[in-house]
Amino acid sequence: MSSGLDPAIAARLKRTPDGLVAAVAQQRGTGEVLMMAWMDDEALHRTLTTRKGTYYSRSRQQYWVKGETSGHTQHVHEVRLDCDGDTVLLVVDQVDGACHTGDRTCFDADVLLAES
Amino acid sequence: MSSGLDPAIAARLKRTPDGLVAAVAQQRGTGEVLMMAWMDDEALHRTLTTRKGTYYSRSRQQYWVKGETSGHTQHVHEVRLDCDGDTVLLVVDQVDGACHTGDRTCFDADVLLAES
């Protein structure tokens, strides 16, 4: 698909069968892992150029800017690509809850295995 | 595919087209995001029952236990599923580097956007 993403970055991405990379958002300072969402090339391009966390919804098949409707915005301080190119780590300042449920993080509610 | 995973957990997973969820490993205490790899139901089952980070390689199409060859093992303290079921967060104790390059994390080497 056509995107404004720097071709040198695009060439390093290793995408899922539906053309996406995983994007993990982490709160700057505290290190909390806030959420994981998906990006295609264009979502990554928009995130890099606007410093607003911008993702691609698999279910709705559209772009969304974190906080655009909720006000729970994400200012992006850093973006790092991992060694095999299938994940980006965003270091952000998250306003209020990152989760659509109102929780601070998307990982607060469902513990599959408790602290040993 | 058949797996030993608890059906109540399996029912909450929202997988990629190739049947995987994203697994993010975070160092306990420091909060460092170490790596992201993939799990199918069986890899998640093995991780939950052994407390050893166990993943599924998309390229090699096989299971791998973190540190099995390198010695850089991952003891899993907690596993949390996110609100939409497509990602698990593992809180781990990582021995030495998590990255196959020898870096502490898989996100150390490639900065796409620097601190603003």
C-alpha cells in the first residue's frame, strides 16, 4: 500500500499477513506498559510526523488517533523499532487512562497467571 | 489447533490471521520492555504451566523457549491479557540480554524518533 513512510524504514518492517506491526505504548518515567495496538505503514508515518499515537484498527479497518474522541491523548516522545522489525515501542505521555474501559492500562483487568 | 490451553482463556483470545497473539516481556522491577514475540495457544499454555517464556516462531514455524540455547532465560512472574485479547504482557526476570544480538532489549538499536 502507498504511504508517506520513509522507504528506508518501510524496508525494515516485518509485517503480519494483514500488513501490520505491533505497537507497544509505554509511559515515560514510570515504565508502565499501557496498551498494544496495530500500525500499518501509514499509521507509523503519521505517528512519527505528528508525535500523536496513531493506530490502525483491524476490526474497524480505519485509522484512529489515541484520545481523539476520549481526550486521553498520547504524546509520543520516542519510537524504537525492534531487532526483527515486527514491533515498535512508543515512549509516551499518556493523559488519564490508556484503556477504553477507563483503566490506566489495557492489562489491568485480566490476570492469567499471578505473581509467583 | 489443539492445545492444552484452558478453553476459558482460549475463548478470550483475538488472534492474527495466522493464529497468534503478541507477547510483550517486561522486566520486573525496572519496567524495561525487553522484547515482543508471538504465541499461539500452545505456547501460551506452556508459558502458564512452566513459567518459562515460550514462544512460536513465525519464520521457523516452531516453538522456542527463551534462553534454551543462549542461557538467557526468562522466569515468568505474571501474565496479563489485555482488554481486547490480542496481547499478553509477561512480567519476567530476564537473565542477561533479552535480544539475540546481545543487547539488553530488542529495542535498543534502532531509534526511529528521538526524545522530543
